[in-house]
Amino acid sequence: MTRACTNAELENFPALEWEQIAGRISSPVRAALEQVMETGDGADLSRGECGELARAEGDDLLGLLVASDAVRRDLAGNIVTYVVNRNINFTNVCFVGCKFCAFSRGPREADSYFLTLEEMARKATEAWDLGATEVCIQGGLPHGLSPFYYRDILRAVKSATPKMHIHAFSPMEIVYGVELTGMPLRDYLCMLRDNGLDTLPGTAAEILDDEVRFVLSRNKLTSAQWEEVIRTAHGCGIRTTSTLMYGHMETPEHWVAQLAKFRAIQEETGGFTEFVPLGFVHQNTLLFQQGLARSGPTLAEHLKIHALARVMLAGAINNIQVSWVKLNRRLSQLCLHAGANDYGGTLMEENISREAGATAGQYTSPEEFQALIMEMGRIPAERSTTYTRLHLKVAAGAMTTEQAVVEEFA
């Protein structure tokens, strides 16, 4: 029986070198990892090899973590990026009833809310004045929404902040908008694009297996619908993120299948900007309270999913993000040692994870990101949503920007 890693081993794995661990790894896992380290491409891994990596324990897991960091270094360098953004959850009223969500409310509950277009425009303006380059807009799905309300949000925000990048509306919201308007999916997405939608969050994916999805949320869009929205968005020139929620009732086989699906989509469309593993925050959710899910991810699972994604997606999706709001500060740093290269957004006013019981806070300032990144010995850089612009942020006295560039690109 394979031993499990202790938390001490996992917390200290960044000190390990490949040469120290390689001889202790099982032959199949070592061969798979060395192949990806040599080529920088996970395309040739078989489904069986991916399964071995997803089930890795003990020294095999430590080897996966060390190898993933080496692959990260080759593909993404020593820069850790982040984007300055504001979250705008425009309503918490929702009829979908996801069992993993503690954010939604009924329309008559005392703490339900619905922001006006003017309030959203004001929040975007405030964010721009504070240095944000992106607003991330998502909300619950209320009954009786005006058919073109999502378009109207875009118009209001772009009118107030013409240069703000709008990252908005999950595939579930897109499906709802199509139902409300009766428009074909492609026409609806193009309409949103033409009214200011820049990129689409690849949320509402959770686990793209309909048996699991039926338990998580029987009223939500199907796996096929999620994929159709994403592929159509990419075809309209709207790039998206990709996500996976882990630590509930899924298995490592679900991770492998979903990452393989994302790789296949990326190889066909090139539309994903990044992959974001989202740890299940269990405390206040029906899914956990009804005994349908475990109590969130273990430390091993947090590290393993980031490392597995780096190795499986290598050469296709080369930006792996940590969702810091679902992790604590130290764990987010460990995940950045396990293959990730992006800290996500500053997330002024994050609400969804907080309502579920997350305790990492609602906002991390750019200065805090910079300090956390420098503490790891890496180079902080503020990025655009699509990673097309990077601004190195080097702490005063640490090194000059020129030295940072030489260290990164020498």
C-alpha cells in the first residue's frame, strides 16, 4: 500500500531538487514526468499515464510537485503575474439552487440585493480610479430578468469606463440570456462582444460529468452546453478561462477527463487564457451539510491538482492560476511552487467564496501580491486580463527592473 505524504513533507517540498527525489519515484510516474520535463509538452501523455499522476501518493506525489515546478519554470519563467480588478456580483437572487453555493438568496430574503445599472457603472468607475484594469461581473440568475439585461450592463460599464476590460458572465448566464432573448447562441455572444464584452469566465464548469452535475445542481447547464458556449465564444473571438472545482464528490478520474477536454479544446481553438483550479469551500453549503461531499480538499489535493494541470496542459494552456480567495496565503504560495504562475486578481469586493465560508478575505492589494511573490524569490508583474501586457513590479531596494529582466530572461 502506497504511503501518504505527511503535511510536513508537503509543506517543505519546495526545498527538494529533482535529483533528490527521482530515484524514489515509481518507474511509470518517473518516465511520464521526465518526458514532459524534456519536451515541455503534455500532449503525448496517455490517459493511463495521466491517471497514474492523478493518483500519485508518497514519493510519486513529491516527484509530481517537483517536476511540475520545473515545467513551470521552463514554460512560464520566474514571473508571477496578477491583474488588478474588481468583482461586481450584481445580484445574489438566483433560482438555480446549486448545492455547493451559499451565495444565492430568494427574492424575498432580507439580505437579497440587486444592483442598478448606475450602481454597477459607479463601482467600475471607482475601480478604474483605484488602478483596476478589469471588472469581473457575474451574478445570480433571477426570474423575470429583462431579456437584454446583460447587454445593458455592458453598455453601462463601458460608457462609464471605456478602457476597462470587462470579464463577464459565466456560460450559465449566457445560456440564460439566450433563453431570455430567443437569439441563436452565436448571435447572442457576438451582440455581447459588440457591446463591450471582452472575455468570458469559464466558470459554471465545476466537474464536466453530468452524473456529478446532477447532484451538484440539477438545474444547471449540461456539460455539452458548457462546452458549446465556450467553443462558440472562442469562435467569436471572445477568449475565456477554464476552471475545475475540486474537493467535493469528484475523483481523480474526473480531473483527468476534464483537463484532457480543456487541452483538446485549446488545441482546436486557442481561446483559453488560463486554467483555474477552484477548491470547494464546504462550510456553509448544502452539499456538505447533506453528507454529499467531503469537507473540502486536503493539502495533498490542493497541490496535486495544480501540479497535474501544469503537466497535462503543458504546451497548450501555459498559465495556471491559484484562486487565492479559496486558499490561505501560505497555501497559495505552495501552489505557486507546484506549477502555478499566476495569482489571479486583486478582487476588490469578492463575495461568492466568502459566503461559502472562505476566510482568505475579499481583497488582496497589489502591494501584498508583490510582497508574497518576492518572498518566494519570484518576480511580480501586473498583467492584462489576456496576458498580453506585463509590467514588472520590483520592490524598492530589492533589484532594479533591468536586473529582474536579466534574471528572468538570461
